[in-house]
Amino acid sequence: MPIEVVLRGQSDLDGVAARLGLDAEQPCLVLVGGADGLGPAEVDALESLFDDVLAPLVAVVAAVVVDGATDTGVMRLMGRARAAAERAFPLVGVVPAALADWGLEPNHSHVVLVPGGEWGDETPWIASLAGVLAGARGSATLLVNGGEISWADAEASVAAGRPVVAVAGSGRTADALAAAVRGTAGDTRATRLAASGIVHAVDLADTGALERLLLDLLRA
């Protein structure tokens, strides 16, 4: 069973690492997005990315992963990758309390219940929690695919000064944001976020480049 913590207000973030049984400051990888509309080749590529790159990477740098907790999309991929990893790492899922019965990914080590009754209400809490857990250590947000909520997730990370890495070739929001970083987008939201200077784009097929970038950001 995962360790469960309930947050009722921003003041509850004080000392939350201790309540979760985690170190006060450690590198933090925020995972946002989804996996909708992908073909078999892209799904296979994502599974390989999570199993062969992300899970070993976060274990090596002793990072904590924060995501949306549900048993869908990238949260499911991260949970299954953690379960299969040689070295376990903290995987903290954040979900609105009213939606906790919707179906949580079973391989998360921690679940944080936050106020709210709609999907997306967890967005500011994910950004805030990641900042508290990381402290002065490195942190980054990895955006894979994603829909409307993912735009808010990316905006919250940028507002917090957390670098965002958009995985080009994974679809939807991530592709639009990656295109803006590369100067080829027409989406005004993407252009505005890219102008922050802390948004990066890496191709799904270039796992070596993605690994190097995440290592640099998490070790910063």
C-alpha cells in the first residue's frame, strides 16, 4: 500500500517531505501528459523510454517522481516502469481527493490527496509539491503527449521556474510545444511558453539526448 498524505491547504506543504518519509531535498522529475491517439509504434517507443531510460535515470540520480497518480497514460507507464526497475525510486501521485476512487495506479509508492473535485485541480499542487520536495536541488518537468490539462501543467512549471522538456513525436500538446521551441509553431500558448527560455524539445526517438538533458537538469 502506498503512503498516503492529505493536504487541505498550502500551509500543509510545510514538512510534507517528512510526512511522506522522504528526504528533505532531492532532485525531482515532474511527469505530465498522456498517451492518447498514439499508434503501436509510438506506444512501444514510450514503453521503452520509461523502462530503459527514465526509470534507471531517476534511480541513478536519487530523484523523486511526481505525477497525477491515475492508472492511465504516462502515469501507468511510470508505475509499471518503477515496478520492473532494478532500483526502486519514490513515485508520488497527486490527485484531487474527490476523485481518489477513480482508479489509482497501483505501483506508486506515495499518494497525495489535494482539494478539488475535477481533473486539473491537482495542477497547482503538483507544481508546488515538486518545488517543496526538490528545494535547492535540480528539478524538471517532462511533458509527453497530453491534452488541455497539460497546457496548464506546463504553464505552472514555467511559472515556478522549472524547466519543461517536451517530447516531440509523442503527440498533441508536447508536439505543439516542441514545435514552438523550434520556431515552427502557430499556437499562441506554445509560443508564449517557449519564450520563457526554459522549455526544451527532444525527439522521442533520440533517447540519448533526452537522457543527457534530464541528467543535466536534475543534477543542477
